[in-house]
Amino acid sequence: MGAKFLRPRVGTRVRRERLTTPDDDFLDLDFVAGLPGQDDQPLVIILHGLEGSTRRGYVRLAMAELALRGIPSVGLNFRSCSGELNRRPRFYHSGETSDLAFVVRTLAERWPGRPLGALGFSLGGNVLLKYLGESGRMEEGPLAVAAAVSVPFDLLAGTRALETAPMGRVYSHYFLRSLRRKTAGKADLIRKWVDLDGVRRARTLREYDEAATAPLHGFPGAEIYYRRSSSAGFLQDIRTPTLLLQSDDDPFLPREALPRAVVEANPRLLAAFTSGGGHVGFVDGPGPWSAGFWAEREAARYLHHMLSRLY
């Protein structure tokens, strides 16, 4: 969590565009502004983590690292994460890929032939990998290359880890406060599906997901939601070249839950599993006042390397 305070504030200017979804909701996209480019130049879609947004430091730093390499990017704010609650009852969740598919399809139709890449952090990484696996099963997919950082590949194992580890409980408290606030803001709209008293009583993410996420999004319970949404079950089907940046000491996922064998068996997956780095941390450099951020830099370098072959 220390990386959150060490990351520099990057003044990346963005241009917001609102897309109306097929179910008459909206998604806010933030395009990096002021970067010279052409309509056939590569574009990278960036996905944030749980209760994040495109304003998060890791997203803005990734945008800046890509811009240094001449690659424009666009951040996708999941439903309810752009600063305004969405209109429909449902929110977003770790396995919800239809919004990403809609955005990818929209961008591909707007700029036919433009190489598209994607970069996902944490929950956004899980969504991205699940989407890539689903696309691979259908032997289609407009994304040319991808990278994912600090992915909770096994959501059930990750939730258990957050319930037991001291740092995990710190993260959980932070997320629950935000999730409860959003749930209260849509109480009249969602009370038909959500156990609002259960949400108020929730002290762990699993309790919240049991009371809200699972029933609101059509799952019988939290455990089934975790099993169906975990990206580990989709890795073998990914056909898109994808970099995986992951640390053994990530508090969101026990080391033994890393799907090493599946990753090694898929030649399209390039694993960079490190002994340290925490969760979306990966701080390097000589000291706190001159810290570097390895994950954003390496993800941008990989995406640039792969996309430059197509441009």
C-alpha cells in the first residue's frame, strides 16, 4: 500500500467521453489528450482495480509511460467509478466482461484496422484475462496484445487471504467503506435484490459479496461468483500475447494460488513472477524520494514492443 503514497502525481490531461451502453447505462472513457497521433496508431485501453478509477496514480503513470513511447491510451471507468453513480441497478464486478467487450467493439468499429492493446490492474486485470479467454474460446478478439498487473487469479483464495492477513484486512476495510457508500446511494434501486442490512453488517469482502455482489449480478452466492469469475479458469484459452506481472508476496493472492502450471503451458502468456512487489507496488529505485515503478514501466515497454510490430 506504500506505493500509493510514493507514486508521483502525474498531470496527464484527459478528454472524457461518455458511451451509452446497450442496456441504456453509461461508461465514461478518459482519452489521453494532447498526444499527436493518427487514427491508425496503436491505442491501449487501461482498466483500473476495485473501487478505483482512471484518476488513480497507477493508471495515470501507465498513461504517461505509454505516452513517452508515443502510444495513446484510454482509461475505462467501470460503472459507478467515474465520480457519478450509474443508472442501472447493477454495478461492475471481477468477472463482468460485457462492458469491456462493448468498449473494445466500439473502438474497433470507430477505427477499423487500428491496433488495440489493453492493460489491466488488479480487478481490471482479472476482467481483462477473463475477456481474453472468452475471446480465445470463440477464436476471435480485436485485442492484439495485453498486459495484466497484480491479478487475483483465484478470487476465493484471494478473499480468504484478505480475511486473514493484517494488510489484507486494511485493504478490505478501505474497499468496504467505498462499496457500502455506493450501495447506500442506490438503495432504492437495488433493494429488490440486495440484502441492505447484510451490507451494513459486512466486515469482510466475502460478506459484502454474499449480500450484494452475488445476488445483484445473478449468482446464487459469493462462492459461485468467485469460481465463475476467476481468471485462472480462462488462462488456457487466451490466444492474445499477454504479459503477466505478479508478485509472490501479493496480499490479494496466496503464493500457492498462482496458476503457474497453466501459465507455463500457454505459449501466449509471458510470466514475470517476482519474489517481492506487493499489490500494484513494484517500487524500485535508490530511495523513497526517487522511487521508480517497475510494473507500469515494464508493461508500457512490452506493449510498445509488441504494438510497434503492427504500426
